[in-house]
Amino acid sequence: MPTTVKAYAATSATEPLTPTTIERRDVGPRDVRIDIRYCGVCHSDIHTARGEWGTTGYPVVLGHEITGIVAEVGPEVTRFRIGDRVGVGCLVDSCRECTYCRRGDEQFCTEGYVETYSSTGRDGLPTQGGFSEAIVVTEDFVLRIPAGIPLDAAAPLLCAGITVYSPLRHWRTGPGTRVAVVGLGGLGHMAVQLASAMGAEVTVLSQSLAKQEDGLRLGATRYLATSDPDTFSRLAASFDLVVNTVSASIDLDAHLSLLDVDGTMVNVGIPEHPLSLNAFSLLVRRISYAGSNIGGIRETQEMLDFCAAHGIAAVVETIGAEQVDEAFDRVVASDVRYRFVVDTTTLA
Ligand code: NAP
Ligand code: ZN
Ligand code: ZN
């Protein structure tokens, strides 16, 4: 029998989130049922709730930065036991057979991976996210949270962490790499910590210097304001990699001018409106403009283990479920230090 659990749902682009109940499927042979303890508030939840990426199907239970405790396992589950500390990110299933799934890049599944919410599961039912008491997920898409990371500070790693770890690895960040992180929010504060732990020289580009001390404490060696007209000329052609985490449209040409020969700007931010650039900004120094979408399950586990080994986690502010709307407004106003995490026991 499916189980009814309490949740918070977006019902339209403009209404506040409302308490509701949803059904979680019965635990199948290879399923894990997780009692959710924390779920991070990602800016993607806000874009989705507010219909900024096109048609959102309402009602929808958001949240894809989930941590909790295994409460039940199916008879064929081999990797998890009741009581294990686990996480679920943006992916809950995929075809498992295509070239990309077989090599652990489920985010590129040719059949389209199943997202944690706003998607249709392989059982044909709509998926619902982590602003809820429990979730049932096939064991192949469940992550193990290392013992050294508290469950609240681990939750944002499941989206914000992997979304910046994957491009940092892909573009071979290491000692000597000059990295600029644009925007010190949820993704940005993870990018600074991860790039710095990989040995890179990290500069933060923020709208103002208000969070400078935090940025330097997280591992950056320089912190500059994009509102200062001298910033772009001072830093011209001085980076190998620019990681753009900004949730809104920015001046791409100005940011591309920061790259040295053969440098790359990778967009992980997904603004509501299309971005545009001048071709000259790319060809002058053979610059690449790229994008990156979350990361696969194998790489997500690698990122969690990397964080544990380097003493890295998200900086979080824990809130009750009834505060999510207020948290959405604060994130949009860049008033987040650096990730809100919902304590899901407040749903009860
Ligand atoms: P966030 O916490 O709101 O961080 C974004 C940061 O961008 C803000 O803290 C702010 O930093 C800066 N910013 C905001 N508005 C700006 C503006 N108008 N001009 C310049 N800078 C601005 O959001 P997040 O959760 O990190 O997510 C960031 C973006 O990544 C969102 O669009 C989200 O949907 C997307 N995302 C993509 C993926 C993926 O797979 N590619 C995964 C997760 C999220 P400062 O205050 O320092 O300026
Ligand atoms: Zn996210
Ligand atoms: Zn596939």
C-alpha cells in the first residue's frame, strides 16, 4: 500500500506554498524508503515554483537536496540498511542502459533521467521532492553521507555541491588553476570551498563587498565587486575558468573578458531569460563558453567523500517548513548565508 506523508507544495506561480499530503509508493524489491530529516532550498526550486522556466505542473512538492535515515529496504537491496545516513539529489532514476548511464553520467541519459520532482517516474507516477516527510527511491540513486558531515550541512551538497564539483573536475581544476566564482550564494559558496580544496587560486566576484570576509574564510584569496567599474579592467585575461553561478542575466562579454587564452566560462546559473554575447568576446583569446548540468551518481558520491576528506560542508541556516516562502524571497534578494535547509520534522 502507498503511504501518505505530509509535504509542502507550490500550487501556483504566485501563491505561498501550502501544507498538503502526498502518496509515496510501496517499497519495491530494490527500493529504499528514507525518513527525510533535511532538505535544502535551491534557487532552482524558486525558478520552478514561480514558473520562471516555462510551464510548471502544479501542485508540485519541491526540494532536491535531501538527507535522512533509511527506514525500510526492499528484499533485494544490497547497499543500504535501516538506520543508514543517506542522501538524494536531483536524479531518482534513469534508463541505466544507454552509453551515458553505463558510464555513470545519468544526467545525460538519452531517455531523459527522472528528476526528483516535476518529472514522471518509471512507475508512471509524478515525482515529488524533499519538502516532505519521506521518499522512496531505488537504491542505485541513493547516496551515502560520510560520517563526518552532519545531515543538515550535507543536504546542499546533493545539488549545489555536485553542480559545481562536476565542472571543476571536468575542466581539470588543480594547483595553479586560476578560478573566478561569480555569485556567492548556495552554488557559489560551494564552488569557492571545492576549488580551493582542489588547490586552485580562487577569486570571488560578487555584486558588492558585503560578504568579503566570508568569501576569504571559505578559501578565496581575492574578492572583488562587479559593481566597481575598475574590477573588469583590473582582472582582464587573468583566469583559466570562470564559474558563473548567477541566477539572473549578467553581462557575459564583461565576464568573458576575464579569461586568458583558451580559458572557459561555464554557466551553471539558469536565468529566466536568454543570455546573449558578442562573438568577438570568444574569438579574441580562443575562449570557450560552456554549461554544466548537476552530475551523475558516481561523481556525487565522489564529491561527498571529497568533502568529508577535506572537512568541507555547506554553511546552512535551518528553517521550519512554514518559513520556506520567506526563505525564497531572501534567496532572490541575495540575503542567504549560504543555504537555507528545511528541518522536515517541522512538517509533523
Ligand atoms: P543563489 O543562492 O540565489 O545564488 C546566486 C547568487 O548570484 C546570489 O547569491 C548573488 O551573489 C548572485 N546574484 C543574484 N542576482 C544577481 C544579479 N541580478 N546580478 C548579479 N549577481 C546576482 O542561487 P543558487 O541556488 O546558488 O543557484 C544559482 C543558479 O544556478 C540558479 O539559476 C539555479 O537555478 C541554478 N542551478 C543550476 C544547476 C545546474 O545543474 N546547472 C543546479 C542547481 C542550480 P552575490 O550576492 O555574491 O552577488
Ligand atoms: Zn538544485
Ligand atoms: Zn540512460
